[in-house]
Amino acid sequence: MFRELGQDVIVELFKRELPSMKFVPRSDRLNIEQNLDILIRHEEKRFRKTTAAIWLWEYFLEKSLRDISDNPRGLRQLYRYFRDFTEYEDMLFAVDRRHRDHVIHSVWVMLLGVYLIKTFPAFRRFSYPHVQGTPSKGKLGANIKKTIDIIRGHQTSIWCLISLTHDLGYPIQKTKNANLAMEKMINNFGFLARKDFDYSFTIVHQTAISELLNTLSSIVFWNPSGGFTIEHTLGTRLEFARSFEQLDHGIMSAYLLQSYLDFICDIHQDITMCYLPGVTFKDYNVAANYAMVATWLFSIARHTTKNAYACDLNDLDVLLVISDELDEFSRYSRSKSTQDWIEVGCRTECECTKHSLNIKHTFDNTDVAEDMESFFKSKIDRLSNLFELQAGRIQKVSIVCKDVRKTPNQVLIWEKTLSTGYMGVVTKKPGDKRIDDVEKFLSGSIML
């Protein structure tokens, strides 16, 4: 069954869940609810919504971090960075005509994730692939279960940390786009030689980069010798190394967190000896803490990795990508009538089962000159490679975009099933024109 993702409904559900969040004191609920209410008032200006989002971001980040660690050192530096990030956002609105307010966006991703978990059974019980093991005299289940049970006790906190920090590295990626926008103006002055703004790595950071890649590719592994070891998957490490070279903002966010938060360094210190061959440890809390950090950093780094794919919905990194794509509440565009920045307000519906994910977007705001086909292509480009369809697991993914601002209404449909090609098919209504070569459609070499 499709459910409309209305702002009011999502916020009201989150409010109802506050008493079950053990890290949220009763005395703080009124402040939380007041700031949430600001987010859903359509008449509020972006600045006031951003201010409310900053409060919510800082509050839930600190409470969630304290829920899994008693070491908050580095949090204040992260706050300062986030405030600078907020000011940087104002410049990005001048560079990108269809820009998300990423301060508001990160809060909406948190809210959407909680809504999806509580609304769709497919998200109810997450797996934690960073904890694995080899059967040994029937003890695998008990040892792995004990570790995962500790993690599940902090699941809401982990989700808040993932959702709130997943785009912290965004300015690095966007600065290159800003450079292209500036080039258009500078080229009018023929006597000026333009020098690209770019980045280079310094050798002093290589140790920290290597350590991050180790964490992202690590597994807490229970082995037959009767203890945990830290194992690494080389293919995953290489994939994230490529992502780092491309300056993908997901892995840049993970690097920033590793640089600022002492808690992450503490976890590595607790487990340093376990990197040695044959060294095991039996502390379930240490294993769970390491797996929580690995899950956090892995999820935010993976959401921008080009070759990442999933076969199921019950992973937090998949929930992040889906929540990230479903958020259209933080998207702004120029008003056709006033040229003010206004919310795009695209109506979004979602249907989720264990075997399918189906999304509908409806454009009904006549004051927004939103190009639906570009929007549609961006969604396909994002989701087409995310899922590897398999019998008994995810078997269908679809996106429907409908523009009711036009007569007749324009409808674009993308669908990927076990019986379609790797990239799926695109259909246009009315007329029912069908395209099997989705890659050429995305590149613009085939027109609907």
C-alpha cells in the first residue's frame, strides 16, 4: 500500500516515538516538538527553518553520541564546523538553482528514517554485517547474538548519527561546481588567466586515510578459537579508496568524523592489538562498540560510492540512501511569480515490502518551474545501481513521476524487475513510449 510522505504525518510519528528514545529526557520534549513544528510551517522562511534544524541537529547528535559513548570530546569542534557549513549553504543557493538546504535536509533524513522503520515491516529488523563468525560447536548463534543485541539496544542512536552526519563532506564536492559557475563570469575578462580551485593530499594524512579505509572494510569476526578478531575485505577497501580519490562527499564525511571525535580514536585504541594475526579478544562490549562505529562510518561513506549495491532493505546504509532520496522537503527553487526561494514541495508516496520498493512523485506546484524529466533522471541514476535484484530478495524497484501542472498530465515511469534488463525500462504516458536502453536515455542520446 502506498503511503504519502506528508511532513505533518512524519513529524507527528516522530513526536510519538520520543518517549521510547531512552536518550531523550522528558524535560526536553517540549523544545524538540517546538522546533519540529517550525520545520512543517509552510509560511516560515528558510532562515527560521534552518535555525530550528541547527538546534535539532546539535541536540540529537550529542544525545545519540552520549548514548553509545561517555567521551564527547571533539563534539564542539564539529559544531563549529557545522555552523560554518550553514553559512556556506547560502553561497550554494547562488550556484545551484535546485539546491537542498543540507542543514534542514539532514534532519528530515533522520525523521524519514524513523518513519520508514515504524511504518514498513521491511525495515523493522536490521542486519549488522559488520559482525560475523564461523560456527564452532553450536556457539556461533549465542556469541553473535549477544554482540548484535548490544548494538540493537542503540539502534535509534546509530540511525541519528548516520543520518545527521552523512553530508558533512558536501562542501568539498560542491566547491568544484562553484568553480564552474565562476568560470562563466571570469571568461568575460580575456586578460585574466583562470586557475582551477582543486585539492591535493599531503603525506601527513596518509595514516589517517589508511586507518579510515581499514575501518570501512572491517568485520568483527567470531572465530573457532573462541574469540573475536578484526578481519578486512580487500575488495571493499579498494572500492572506498576509489571513492576517496574521487572526493565523494560520503567518505569525506566519514573522514571528518574520524578526525574530530575522540570516541572513534578510543575505539581503535581499545582494539589495536586485535589487528595482529592470531590475536583474539572476548569483550562483547568492545566488539559491539567497534561494530557500531564501523556501521556508522560505512553507511555514510557508502551512500555516495558508485558501485555499491544491495539485495535487501534491512541494512542501515540502504535506509540512508532511500531516506536521502525521499526527502524533497528541504529542496528549494525560485518562485516563478516572485523569484523568492520557495520549497519545491513535490508530493511523494512510497510503498515498501520485503521484495519491492516503489516511489511516486507528483509535481503540482504551478509556482515552481521544476523540470520533471531532469528530476526523474536524477532519481533513476541514483537508484538504478543500488539494488541487485534476486529471487526471494528485492525483486522490483520503480519510480513514477507525474506532472499535473500540464494538460494532458505527463507521466514518466521507470521500473526494474527480474525480467527487465540490468538498468530496467522507462515508459512515457500518454502514448506509452517505451525505452529499454535506460543508459542512453539518461545521457540524453535517446529522447522520449
